Amino acid sequence: MAVSWTKEQEKVISLRDRNILVSAAAGSGKTAVLVERIISMITSAENPIDIDRLLIVTFTNAAAAEMKERIGKAIEKKLEAEPDNAHCQRQLTLIHNAQITTIHSFCLFVIRNHFHKIDLSPDFRMGDEGELKLIKSDVLDSLLEDSYLEKREEFLNFIEAYGGEKSDAGIKDLILQLFEFSVSYPWPLEWLESCKKEYQTETFEQMEESPWMNHMLDHVRRECESMKQLLMEALDIITDDDGPYMYKEALSGDLEQLESVLESNTYEEYDRRIKNISFLRLSTKKDDSVDELKKQMVKDLRDQFKNLLKNLRSQYFFQSPEEILKDMQGSRAAVEELVYLTITFSKRFAVVKEEKNLLDFNDLEHFALNILIDKNTKKPTEIATEFSEYFHEILIDEYQDSNYVQELLLSTITKESLGKKNLFMVGDVKQSIYRFRLARPELFLSKFNRYSFEESLEQRIDLDKNFRSRSQVLEGINFIFYQIMSKAVGNIDYNERTALYPGSEFPPNSEKEANDTQVILVGLSKEDEKEIKEEGITLKEIEARAIAAKIRELVHPITGMDILEESGNSFRKARYHDIVILLRTISGWADTFVEVLAREGIPAHTTSGTGYFSALEIQVILNLLKIIDNPRQEIPMTAVLSSPIVGLNAQELAQIKIAYREEPIYEAFFRICEEDGELKERLYPFYEMLKEFRTMLSYTPIHDLLCYILEKTGYKDFVSAMPGGQQRKANVEMLIEKAIAFENTSYKGLFHFVRYIEQLQKYDVDFGEASILDENEDTVRIMSIHKSKGLEFPIVFAAGMGKRFNEQDAKKKVILHPDLGIGIDYIDTVLRIKSPTLLKKVLARQTVLENLGEELRILYVALTRAKEKLILTGGVSDYENLIRTAYFHTKQKEISLSFSVISKAKCYFDWIVPALIRHRGFKQILSDLEYEIPVEHPLFHYPCEFQVKIVNLEEVFREEISLQLETKASKEMFLEKIQFPDTNILEQVKSRLHYCYPYDKETEIQSKISVSELKKRYQEDEVMDQVQKLETLLLDEQWEEEFVVGSELEPIIPKFMKREETISGAARGTAYHKVMESLNFSDISDLNSIKKQMEQLLSLGKIDQETIGMVNPFRVYEFFQSNLGKRMQSADKRGKLRKEQPFVMGLKACEIYPGIDSDELILVQGIIDAYFEEDGKLILMDYKTDYVTKKEELIQKYKIQIDLYKKALNRADKKQVEESIIYSFALQEEISL
């Protein structure tokens, strides 16, 4: 059935020959529309184009792959209807090389084809992120060391003023941050030089013309207008019949003075008038007809006005113009030195990368830019013109996340220089949430405000229909964002043109209120705060418990929420899989939520975007690697000794320290291991392992060393058996992968690998824990809001709404802003005086505002993930104060909340509660707190539904106690049924469990069977005997007693665990067998000869890289050092060694299947690992890689297999088998049978 496109979507698909900006709201189907536009262009009846004549840019590899797949499927679908369409057939070929790609991949394409234009070696490689961090660290160390040696006065003064007390780490971070800002601009060095200009001003009049000063005055005006709004609200209350009329004179005077301030145009005018504001005292007249609450509200509003004015004075008007100029000029040398250091770092970093022949992602953009634009004239090169002529259109997805470099790069290859428009951009500025990556949403906004809705060469099309969510969800989102998102904070006005409108019709839910937006505010009183502090409970734990209670309600099998099936035709009850909990930050929150939900019996999973290095199992391995590299490290050595690898408890650690009080613990450890004593027995095995690991360093790759360590210590098996073992095991395996990646960098050795990891930790380049979640697993997902972008879920909990925003960026010693430059403190090192420059104050406030704008957009992304149900939750201390503050604004008649409310927010609830308090959903709460209901407010009857609930500490724990009692009652009922079973049912169960099919054995007879299957069958028969014994015990009336005193049973391993073990064990075994079969035994002399042969086998294609990764050459070398290995080498030189010999022999069924009286012949097949002739006798041997601790385990497990091999060899050769030997790689031992 053909897709029914909306009018706006049709425009997006069909309009041509112009620049188009598509503002696509959340859930508007922008990807589908973009794909349809591309398909319509390449399949047009009139003027079809080739797919490779389009440049389609998106911002992730996954998005590019999905786009290419969608386009490919659409072409195939077209061919099904028109199989002879030659043009479409051609597109299927061209799509593989089409530029459907990320911006960095396109830059790489440009560079690969034109590297000679910038004197770049063609064999360059992309630097690993960790490697680049190491290089930056080394370059910074070298730069500062050289600067200290040079003893430049400017540098020493800068370090004294802005350096740290103990290290220069802060200076390094500052240089790196300024460098990262610079490379987001097309010409980084020019931008860095421009940062000095603001501090080189000669007069205050010149300063007033600067961008940052104009920016500050605009902000002052907004603040004053916000204060005026507060006074107007207060005066509005005064005019009520029961309002405090006696305050009118004072507030009218305030308003008159403020209006005078708003007439100012220059800094000095604002400064003079703001400082001259004085306040009349409020009248003390008493009148019983005046409402006391309104009286207090007016006082509170005036106090807010006074505080805002006070803050404005201290923020911007704390100095005279002369003092401002003096401080700025006095800070000039420091800023120039910082810029100089950053430019020097940039140049040195570039030189090192050139020496190592590697590039980073910033290089890709800038090198491509240098190829496409002449650096001197800033005009397109011939190559750029070629691209302009070649590409029919350039399509940019997620345009709101572009930066200045990407903007210039792509605009350079449009047909603009040829007099044509061919740029297509799609995105949603309300979802621009990558400010930390220096995305510039203002690029989108400039076109958003400039482009016309009418037919024109620069046209804007808004896709405002949301096809994802129910109308109830959209109405709730609109209600909130109409009030909190504006140009002042958020860069865009949320209005009728930018709001969300339902694009799909959902069948009505049977429960009327099922899809209403809900708000759960976990509110604590001061007494509650004291209580939870004493109990050691956190607010986030209480919030998680409140969420758990709501989830139980939603997924109840009878009364739970109805969810629309994917088909859209019927309903089903909600499951855990339908629910996601979104958090602003995962760190410190997700694990708490998972733990609390698990205690409440709710399965939950989070794959941390960070937290990998902090995982216990990774910490232990990293500490072990540190002491293998250098044992003389106190903290890592102590950590390893107390870890499961050694297993010392606190008392034993203390004994080590007591034995050698004056020595560091590592010295004490070595001395104890060299002497006789009780502790030596505990420590010596690890001492030997540590020596072995350190010996292996010189010839073992790090990933091989890691594999060997995990095998030798058994630590991988240990963590697999811990709670969350599957995740821990995946984390450990991920570390091995990262070690392999490190070995491909320009750094080598364990010392640099440890540094590599330390740098990644230092700069928060966390891999995130390995993901093990099955997409279809019925569990609640917990993820960050950033991770959820582009996804959708039936039920969304937007949690952590009470968590405070991070404002650290605005509190640093030096504040950097990508547009306004550098803000620092003026420091006089002689007089020991420090004061912030006005520019720093401006940058601090601007940083806060821009961070708040980002938080608004992040909130928008979170709320628009919901399809059927949206629930906002958060914990708040002193919630009554939050409601009281929000209630002031119920008198504000404007839809949008005042700038002061939005700009002073400390958490999401500081926006959400003032927005919702004007809605009828808050009616009951206001009534309970004895506030007047704002029924006259225009938003009170807004057509959307909210259920707002305040959950206190008592209610949360009451629900938990109720659940515990219910669980206890269920357990008691279950135990009662076990204690007094229904005898008839019990007999039926016994009868069915004991029933055996009389001819079961005969069904197992096969015409052909392998030795491995035969061995497995005998082992399973033994296990089944024990299973039957266990069933007898369980069904016997005296089962409890017999179970306790009965003989110990061998544990029965579940099939899924067997399968996993078999797969990994079989793969390892196959790898070792393949290598042992392929090695030339006669040429083995030392470890290097084994490695050399393995490399040759790899180059010849006889083994693959995966095999190399699983075989430890050191273990193979140990085999050749054994007596058996030397005997086999000798036999090989005599030509008497046979490897991997297949056989087939016939056995009677009764010989294979005990209990079956049949002489039917069954063929048994197998492969003998190796046998050799010695003194006229045959020696049979078999390699085993099983991880065991005792040789008896192998004898018991493989005796049947070896006996069959022996029987086959005896039949095939006239000579008899004299010896049968198993060689265990795990035990490094030969075992005679």
C-alpha cells in the first residue's frame, strides 16, 4: 500500500533547485522523507540522476549504514515493479560507492584522492583515541618542561598566577580545552590570535563596541525586563479586592525607577541608574480585609526583585569603567601567554602526528578544508569546483549538530559559486544536545530565521506532525515547553509553529486516564531528610522505589496498562520490555536504580556509557598489570594482594606490614617470599606467577599476556561466577580487544599500555561497559537521555528531574567561550590581589545560560521518546518551598514563564513545577497545602491531562512493607502446600516422573557414530544415573534427611552452560590441534622458531588470525621441552611420526550400547591426533586443552576415547600400541593411561 504523505512531506520530497531547510520535529518521519526524496531523484521519469551524484551526509556510521540500506531496499522494490528498468539496475551497482557517509568519511575520501595537494604521505593512518591522548600528554609535558628551562618571564608569571599548588595539571587542561575550541573553527590559529584582541583595548569606549560588551548589555536588559514582570505580578495582586493595597506606593516607585533603567543605552547609563535605585519601606498599615497570603506573596515577589537587582549589581556593576579597563589591560600578558602556549602546542602536536604518519578527526576536517579552499584567498580551489560540478545535490542530516568547519567545508562544494542552489538540510534545533562536542545550533537557527515559507531559492519547510506518540503525550509536552523554551534560553521560541501535532490516530485505550502524563514528585520534609540521613538512604534510592511501585502497577497481568500491539490493531498488557527509564547522567544513578528495582523483583538493565574503568574486575586486572610493569607501587600492590587473585584479608595484609614496618608493602612482600614462614605459603604461588609474568614481558604481546594471566590465575572464571558474571566476563574480554587495538598504535609495551589506560581514565575517554543485553529480553531499560536520541519506547520514565544541573564550567579559574573568548581573573602577583575581570563574569553567566539552553533541549529529547505513556519523576528536598516559590507565578498571565524563572533554574523540576502549577492537575496539591486555586488562569483549563502526585517517605515505605507482607504470605502458602500435599496429585506426579519408555535404548542406535559422540554418550549415562538418584531422593517421604546425609553428587551442568563451554573450549582445542598439525616438528628449536612458523602459516593461509589469538606460543614451546615432545621430534626426524590420522572401524551395537542385545554393526569414525613408532612399538598420543586442575579429571573424561583410538590403531597396524599418552596444555604434563 502506498505511503500517504502530508502536504509538508510532499514538499520536502518534490521541491528542487533551491536551498531547503527542513525543521523536522521529533517523530516526524524525517529519515523516511529524506530517503523518499533521494529515491524520487534517482527514479524520476523526466530527469533521473545517478545515486553517486548525490552527497548524503549524516553524523554517525550507524545512521549512514541505515540510510544506505533503506535506499537499497527502495531501489530493489522499484525493480520488482519494473524489472527491466536499466537505470534502477545501474543504481544498485552505484550505491556501493555512493557518498552516503559521515562528514569524516567524506573528508577522508577527499584526502585519499588529493593528498598530494597538501604534501601528505598517502600511507597515513587514523590515530587511536587513546594513542592521541598519550601523544598530547607527551607534547604538553615537553612544552612545559622546555618553557621552564627557557625561564621566560611571561611564562613564569603566568604559572605563578594561574598554575596549581602541586602540579601544572590545570594549565595542561586549559591549553587542551583552548586547543579543542580552536579546531572547531575553520582557521584555528587565526581564532586563537583573535582571543587576545579583547585584552588589547586602549580605551573604555573601544571596549563598549566589543561583541562581549554588547552581549552583556542585552543580557542586562533581559534581566531588567524580568524584574519588571515580577513587579507587575505584585501590582496585579495588590489590585485584587482583598489585595494589600497599602504596598502600592512602594512598588509603583520600584517600577518607575526600573523603567528608567530600561531607557539606558550604554554601560555607564545602566551603571549609574541601577546604583541609584532606592527602596521605600512597605507600609505597616493593618487591615483585616487584606488576605494574609496575598500580602506575603507581594512581599516575596518584592524580595525576589531586590535579590535579582542585587545580583545584577554584583555581577556586572561592581567596578567603575576605569577599574574595568585597568583589570583587562592588566590581564593582557596572561592571556597572550596562554594563547602562545596553545599555538605552540598545536604546532608541536601537528609535527609529532606527521612524524608518526597519523591523523585525528580534526585533521580530517581541516586537511579536507585546505584541499577545497585556498588558505590565502579563502576562495574555493579547482578541486572544490570539480566537486561542485559533480554533485547534483548535497543533503545533510542532523544539520543542527554541525560546526563551523563542517559548514564551510560543505558549503564550499555546493553550486553556490556556479550561481545555483542545491543544499538540502534537515534537523531539529530543539534536539541539538551535543554542545560538549562544540556543535553550533546557531547555524541552523540563522537559516531557520532567514529562510522563507514561501516559494523561494532559500525555503524553509516545517514537519510538525509527530507519528510516534499519542496525542495525550504530545499535548503534555507542548504544555510544558510553551512555557519554558524561548529564544532567551534555548535559542528558539516554542510556539504554534514549533509545537508537536499528532500525525497518527491511535485507537482509544479502554482506561480513560491510561495515557495521561504523570508527574511523581518524591518530596521530603526537613524531618524526612534527617531520617534518611541517619538510615543511610539516598533520595535517588527513594525515587527508584517510587518508580518500582509504578512499574508494578503498569505491568500487572490483570489491572496493568494496555499497550498497542506493533500491528496497531489490538492491545496487550504492558511488559517490562516496554519501559525505559531515562536519566540525565548514568554515572552514580543507573547502578542504584538497577539495584533497587532488582530488590523489588523487577528485572532492569543498564549498559553504562561510562564506568568501564571503575568496574571491579577491570580495576583488579589494571592493578595487576601495573605491578607486572613495576612491582614497586604501593597502592596497586595492596589492591592485588587483597583481590581474589591472591585473596589476603585485612589481618593478613596487616601481618605483612607489621613484619617490616619501615618498608613499603611491595618490599615487605618480596622479603617474606624469600624467607621461611607461615605467610610465605600464602604468598609464594603469586610470587612465582608474578616472576613468570614479568619474564614473559619481553617476548609476549600484551593481549597474549592478558589471556595467559586470566588463564593462569583463573580470574576470568572467577568473575564469571560472580553476580553479574556475564557482564563482568564481557568486560574482561573487551579489555583484551583494547589491548589488541593498542598494539596497532605507535606505542609498544606494557609501560605504555598502562599509560594509555591512565590517559583514557584521566580524560574521561571511557569505553563504556560491554553490552550483553538481548534486544528482546523482557527487562526494564535504563539509559542516558543522549543514548536514547532517535529511539522510541511505549512507556518512558524521565527520572532524576530533581537532580541539580552541573554548573562547574562557570566556576573555573579561567572560563573559555567559543565566541566571546577567554575570561580570567586579574591577578597581581606582587600585591597578591585577585579579582574577576568583567569579561570573565560575562562569560560565566553566558556559560550558565547556554548550559540551561542545552538542558532544555535534553529535556525535550527525553520527553519526546514516549509513544503511549510519559511519567516524570524526581526527588526534592523541602518540596513545600519549591511549590511556594512556583506559586508566585500563578498570577503571571503570559504563557511563557519569566526569564528569571527559566534562567535561575537549578534542576528540571524548577521548570516543570512552575509550569504545571498553573494547570488543574495541580489542583489537589494546592488545595491540600491551602493555596488558592488559580482557576482564572488561561492555562488552568488547557486541553491536556496531568496527574501530579507528591509521594512522601512514609508512602514509599508503606508500599514496600505491603509488598513484603504479600510476599511473605505467598511463601507461607507455598510452604504449607509442600508440607501437606494432596496425596492423589503426589502419586500422579511420581508415576509420571518414573515412567520409562520400554524400548528407549533401541531408538538410540545409529548406523554411524563418531568417537566424540560415543565418549559424550557414556558420560551422559553416568550423569543420568545420578539424576535418577536425585529424583528418588526428592520423591521419597524422607527426602530431607536423606538429601542431607547422602553421598555428595557431581554437579549437573545446565545445557546452556555446557553449550557455551563447548563452543569456547572446542574453538581453543581446534586452534591448538590445527597449529600442532601444521608445525614442522624437526625445525623447532626455541620459542622464536615456533612464533616464526606460526607467522608463516598465517601468511600462507593455513591458519587464521583468530587461531593465532587463541594459541599461546609459550605453551607450545613448553610441550616441546617435555619428554613426549622430544620423543615426537626424534620420531619426526626418522620419518616415523603420523599426525591427524582418520579412521573408520566397525563395532557391534551391544559393545556401544550397554543393555541392548544386538549384533548390528555400527561404524565408528574418528581422528587420532598423533602416533609414532619407537623401538618397533607404537606410541599413541592425544592433545587436550581442557582447563583442569588434576590429571585424574582428564583420565576419567577421555579414557573411553583413547581406548577406542587404541583399538582402531591395533586393528589397522600389525604393530601393537605400547603406550597411550594424553598431553595436557593446561597442566603442562603428559599423562599415561
